[in-house]
Amino acid sequence: MLINLSTIFTDFPPISGIQRLVFCLGLLALCLYDSPTPFNSPSIMRRMAAPFYTPPKILRLFGFGMPNLKALKFVRILTIVFWIMSAVGLLQPISGILTFSCFAFLHAVNSGALGSNHSTHAALYTLFALCFSISDDGFSLDSVLHEKLLWPQLFPPNSVLESGFAVKLVQITMVYVMLAGGLSKLRYGGIRWLNGRALHFYLEESKRFARSPLVSSILRANPHLFGLPLCSLLATMSVITEISGVITLFDVHLIPYVVLGWCCLHIGILLVMMPDYWIQMWCYTLLIDWNGLIGNESLLSWSAADSKGFLASILTIFFVIYCLTLLIVFLRHVEEWPFTSVPMYSNGLTPSERKLPAISKLHAKAVAASKGKVTEWHRPWVSTETNEEIMIVPVDGGSVRPLFEVLSENGMSFARWSQWAKVVRAVAIKDLAAKPVASPGETGADFPSAKFLRRLVTLLKAQLPTARDYSRLDLICQTSEGPLVIGSASFNDGD
């Protein structure tokens, strides 16, 4: 078998108290410092316009809509308190479970506001794995209090939760995340993704976010003389690096080398593009047996005395279900919190190379996309890839401009761009799927696009200082025959 179930508890040494302390406090510091993270959810939601907020299904299931800001701040404080308790080994594993639960709630809230942001998924998955881990040594308050004050311990010594099971979960998850990212480039971009054109395009579009303009300019050099061959090499190397984690499933001793490759990839992205993966790189540190790495014996080992017990059997079954779930998520293109098939920056064709859909094909493609066939409808990762846009039309017959651009010029933001593009795309798909096959350009007031635009008009009339200079909003869809207006809302009847 690819994964030996008999070793899922012993492939890694247990998480020691000091390792837990350092790792958890480091992860907490990064999540507090970095942005956007779940800890930023109150400020993110304060700026969020209701029409663009799309809470995940699990929140909608429990009746959550636009969250209360005071409640978010309270949950944020609780998360930090439980996090510190978990770091010092107090009330294990309950404190870890509470930490994950609170962080997961904030993460779910953010997922409905940030579009395709996945930089903190690693933290979410790692905190989940730590729910299955306890430390019983001098750096665990539970252990110290038990020795001095007869503090109750929820699990007996040498419990399966003191094994390396939690780290094994982290390994499987990180291998999946990187593997899915690499395979998605081939899945959606095909072999064309490796020719360097797509990477060169994304680098060009990301140049204003580059943390190293020099490196960015080198990679964006004349595409035919230098830039394109170099981008082709880097594109190929990035995919190889992402899928390389699979080899650690055969031999965990290769993990340090694979992690080094992953970190080099992330640092390269950090230098020339917008995403940063400091949090994910920190999560990799949990996979490394630091004592074994320098030639010493691991400080801790687990005897596996409890590997045949009831709890071990339950965790083994859970592990199998977890692996199968990740496989299904990737095969079915799932993008529903907390799951992802990691499809970012995976388009293989640049906008100039991509063929736009014919008007006659819009309905069929929208219906297919609404049923989960994500490849039927183009997904944009940068603004110049969009097929759909909301345009604002001036009263005086001046230039029609994208609404997002006008809002930005006025210092306003209804949503971050990735969320804006995600919602506009979803509205266009829903609208076209609901219309007659032969009339995709019908703009009746009861169609989804018109209803959505009327909500925006109401907001604009209340918040945009120059709202009276505009007559209507149009939702357009780019086609091979030119832009097609699929929905409109007048500023005269937006209330």
C-alpha cells in the first residue's frame, strides 16, 4: 500500500511539550501579524458589502448570514486564550479542540469574504491535526499540575494521542495541498502551463506586488530572448516541486529535502507575486524530527503499546476516511470551505490566447458550470482574465467604466478583488442558466443579475459621492461576438 496503516502512529516521533509550545506560539504570532488571516475577520467584515458576502454552506446550515462584529471580536479573544492554553499543554486535548473550533469559525467567515485566498488553510488543517495530540512532559502544564496537585488527566500515560498520529495527519494534508496545486496546473492548464507563457503572464500582472522588483524584472525580460525559456524552466520545476511530496509517503526520511524544496518555491513566489506563505512554511516545521536531523536520537518515542486499542482502531478508520475525503475533493473539483482542490493560477492560456465563448453557447456552459463542471466557465486569478464585469454608465454619455475601478478611485471597496470576481462570475452563471437558451441577453427585472445589480445601486446611491453622475449599472459577459449585456439596473429605480 502507498500508506502503511500499521505505521501511522510511529512514522513520526510524538510532539514534545517544548515543540508544541514553540510551534503553537510561533503560529499564533504569524497569524496575528500576517494579513489577511482569520484574526482580521472583524476588520474585513466591517468593510464588506452584504451583496458580495457569500458564507460557506456550513455557516448557512446553522443560519449564519452577515456576522456580528462584536461577536467576531469576542471569538477572536477566545481563540487566542484557548490557543495559549493549548500551547502550554493545559486541559489537553480540549484546549486544542476549542482552539481549532474558534479559529475554524473565523476562517469560515473569512472564506465568504476573501475569494480565492488559501494562505491560511495550512494553519486550519494543522490546528485540526493537533486536536489528536497531547504532550505529557515537563513542558505540559497538565503533567506538572498532575504531579504536584493531582490534576486530572483525560488520557492515561502512553495514550495513542501521545503518538506521532497528529504529525502524520499534517504530513498527509501538506502533501495533498502541494500535490493538488501542482496537478491543478496540469489539469486546467494542460501541458501548455509548462511552456512558460502563463507564468510569464502572471508575473507581468503581479509586478506591482513584487517584493523584489529586480528578480521580477529579470523573469519578465524579453519573453522570446530570455524571459520565456526561463519561465518555462521555472514552471516545470514548480510543478515537480509541488508533486514531489508524494515520495515522503514511501520514506519519511526524505521530508527535510522535500520541505526545503517547498520553501524555496514559496520564497520565489513571495519575491515576485502577491501571495505569501509564511504560515504554511511554519507548519512544515512540525514535520521535521529536529533531533534526528542533527544525528541525535529523538527525545521522545512511542512504544505503540496502545496501537491495538479501541482508540487506535477508531483513529485508523478516521485516517482512511480523511485520505479518501481529500482524494474526492480533488477529483470532484471541490471549492467549498474547508476544502479546496488548490486551483489558483492554473490557467494555461493567456487572455490573448484564450478563445471566448459564442453567445449561442453561453446558456449551455452556464448550466454545466452551475452543476459543478468548473472547467465549463473560465475562472480568473488576476483582473485581466475576467470574462464578466459590472460596468457603470455615466449620465452624460461619457466612457463606461468598470465599477470596481470607480470605487477604488473614490477610496471605496465593497469587496476585495478576488471576492468581487468570484461573486460576479457566480451571478453571471446563475443568470445565464436561468434564461432561455436563445435569449442570453434578455434583461428582465426578475433575473438574478438584475436583482443583484439593484442591490448595488441602492448601496451606491447611499455611499458613492458621485452617484448622481451615473445612470445605470450593466453586467456584461465577454463573448466571441463582443461584450454582451446580460443584466441592468437603473439609478432611477434602485430603491
